[in-house]
Amino acid sequence: MSEGIDALAASIHDTLRAAPTSSTRHRALHAKGTMATGRFTASGALAGLTTASHLVSGTTPATVRFSHPGGDPHVADAPPGHRGMAVHLRPPAGVHDLVGVSSPAFLVRDGRSFLELLAARAPDPATGAPDPARMLAFVEAHPESLPGVEAAMAVRTPTSYTTLAYHGLHTFFLVDGGGSRQPFRWTLQPVDGPGFLEVPPEDLDLEVELAGRLARGGAAFDLLVHLGEPDDPTDDPTAVWPERPTRVAGRLDLDMVVAEDRPVIFDPTNVPDGIALPEDDEILQLRRAVYGLSYGVRTSG
């Protein structure tokens, strides 16, 4: 790594907290969100590929949080933008967090580039809005960010949090009983299909929409596991894999909206036995560290 993870994480967290919309009572990112409860039921399609029992059989309790990616806890729902979905599974042994966004690619592959991105996106004091020239210069200097930028330019306002597909972005490994490792990425695919609003109302409230939808009969996502091949990158969340063999690992059913009455971390490095982390994905390591710093601020009184 070019710099220590802890030092980079501190710089990123400090930069995020310096934003005028940031609140120490909320997450540094994904500040606005809505919690729900549900359950994950395995399909059996991953039998033989992993010793993680909850991905092979049975039903596992789940806590889910939908969110906006930014640090403003009061951001409006109507403008187009990506959304986040985090799932906390509680199998008999360990925990398993699935943390995804509706973009198919992350914007940077390392922490120093993320700091440069934050500087490029910072509002111009004269206009109160980001300077397009700075963002263009960033993309020219970081061509790996182009898939994520293109996805951001094409984004629309969803009908519901539950009408978006959410992508894990990072590569993980399924580990079988003999220690063999199968690289994979995952997608949470809405069972009812995608849905978008062409002319969203200004008072759109996705939390109210979600509560009503679940009260009327729930919503569900299929967990798709994309099985990687030897040349697929495992250390770069900006790289979009080509189409790969996919298995439906199970279904996540949502039951009801619940209050977020205590600080909770959804950490993508929280994985149980039977799943392994990549060793060389700096962004994944930084997410764990930055989330920990944010949690410390929120719980410090």
C-alpha cells in the first residue's frame, strides 16, 4: 500500500466530516437511511462451493438499511442519484454483512485517489456547486473511474428502494471444505424488477413508500452470485467484470420498516467462515477503517 491504511482513513474521514452538510449524529457517508427487517432463505445453489452454512441451506434473520450515498442526512429523495443497500445476516456462527450500491462500479481503486475525488467534487465557494472542470480533470487523470462516472450520469430516480439492483463491487472468495477458493461478486436483484419515476414528485419520500409497500405484502431480492474466472481482477472495484456464470444463492424477503434506534455498522469485511476477503483491495480495507471512525464519532456522546 502506498500509505498506511489508518492514516489514509483518518484523512478521508476528516475530509468527509468537514463538509457543511455533515452531522456527527449521522454516518459520514450514507447518512440518510431507512431500516427494515427480513430473512434470507438459501436456495442450495452454492452447495459444495462454501462451508458458510447460511448460504447453502436454511433461513437466516436479516436487518437491512437502504440509504443515500452522501453525508447529508436531509437530502431530498426526488433528485436522481445512486442508492445504497446494506444487509446484516446473523447465521448461527459469525455475522455476514452485504454492503452494496446501485452503481455497477466504484469511482476509485485506492485511498489517495478517493481524496482527490473528494477535492474534485467539493463545492466551488463562488457558486456553491461543484466545478465541472475539476471533475473533468479528475476523470482525465483517472480513466479507471470512467465506468462509475458514466453510471452516475445515467442514473434516475427509483420508484422505490426495492426497485433497484445493488452491487457488492468488491471480489470475495467462496471457500469449500478442502480450502479451495472461488472468486465471486454479488448482486441483490429486485424480484419485482427495476422501476423508475420519469417525473418524481418534489415531496417524494422513499421511507414512507417502503413502509407502505412492505405493509401491503413485502418485497424481495434474489442474491445473485457471479462466479469469477482466473483473469478477473480481484483487487479493483472500478473494474466491471464481463458476464459470468451466475447462481441464485437465495432470496431476501423484507417484512417491515423499523426505527434505527441505535448506531449500527454494516461492514463489508464482516464475513463468516466459508467466505474469504481479498488481500489486495485497498478500498475494501479503507471502508472498514473509515466506518469505524464514523461509528466512534456517532457514539462518543
